[in-house]
Amino acid sequence: MPDAGGGASGASLPDESSETADESPEEGQGKPKEVKLVVAPPRRFAAARRNIGAFVRYGDTAVLARGIGHYSRTGMGGAAAATSRMRASTSAGVGLVSFLQAARDGTDARVASWVQDLLARNPSSDDVADSIVQALAPPGGSADEESLRDSMALAISELILLQPDIELLHMSDTDTWTLLQLFLGHEVCNRLEFDVGQFFESSRLDPELGVKRELEMRDFVKNEVGVQLGALREKMPNPTKQQLDALVQDAVRMTFEVYEGVL
């Protein structure tokens, strides 16, 4: 299986009331490890829940933007912290782009071998899509790992809908950036739903309206992620993998900053 450079971190999820951060003892002094307690604000997601709940009821994206801004600023402690929380997502996004570029250009022997084995089976486009997801985000069981699989599969499916004739193993750089935008947008929304609540599955909500609102939220976030990625790509159109890693983190952070800016 090719190494995508991504994957879930496996880190434990933050508690609603408190989080802990370990401080390593100074080298050579044999001091016991000290634990610094970081107390989260009480009801830290309350404002985010209130605003996102209002969006679900009424469909006002300005209210949704405020909800995401409250999630980032108060719930997560700021855009930088929210981005750090999504480190598995940004790493997987970089891995996805790097893998598809290597598959197209034949620059990685392991990826090239994987492509040859796949093509030998005369796969359909759906088979190729499934194989990419399986290679980059194999089943792991954790919430982060399942989110990555879901977001990657959704992003590829949406790209195929946008461009039915696209060849996933011969994608242009523009197409890989579009795929990255879709993937990151879904990951931000998955994180929101995981941390803030399953608003779209409430028994008090009409199922059709729930589906409609969730799609609206995801389109709203994907569009903003695309704006930030586009601006960064103009400054650095052909980043190295290391530069792309920093760029993707910047795009997520700037997206959260935009939403914080409406508060």
C-alpha cells in the first residue's frame, strides 16, 4: 500500500469541561513530569450551538458564519487552535494531493506499482475512486479515521459529478486543488458536527429540511475554503510537499479567521 503521508492522528478528543497538556521534564534532571491543567470556558460551545441551531431552523448563512466563528474563537480557543485540532485532516489533504500527482507523473515507484496493479484489473471510475480512498484512508475505527474516509469519498464523488469525464489518475493541478478544497470543506463540517452536535439528525427536525441545511452548510464552508486556497495558490502555484503542508494549514486557519471576523 502506498504511503500517503496522511492518516488520522489517533489523539483523544477534548473533554467539554477541561483539557490537559503534558510538560516534559528538563533533560538530565530526572524531574517528574508536571501536568498543566487547562480549564476550558464553561459551556464553551453554547454560542456556536445557538447560532448553528438558528441556521438549521431558518437557513440564514450569516447566522451560520457567526456560529462557526463562536466555535473557533470560544469553543476551540482561536483559529490557530482549531487548525491544530484538524492536523490529521490537513495532513491527509496534503497526502491526497501528493499521491494523485505522483500517480499522474510516475515520480514515486510505490505509487507507480500501485497504479499498474490497479489498471491491470481494468477498473471502472468508481473502482478507482474506492481504491484511492482505501489506499489513503484505510478503515481504522477511530472517529478521525472514519471522518477522513467519509470526506475523501465525498470529495472524489463531487469532483466526478462536476467533471464526469475526469481521469482520477491523470488529474491536472487545478483538479487536485479543487479536490483538496472539497475534502477540507467536508472535514471542517465533520469537525463542527462532532464537537457541536448533530443538528441535522434531530428527531424534531423534518428529515428533508435536515438534509437541505446540511448540504447548504457544507457548500458554504467549501466555498470559503476555496477562497482561501485560491488566494494562497496565487502566491505559491507550485509548492513542494512541505510548502503545501504549511499552505493547507494556513488555508484552514484563515477560513476560521474569516468566520471569527463576523463576530
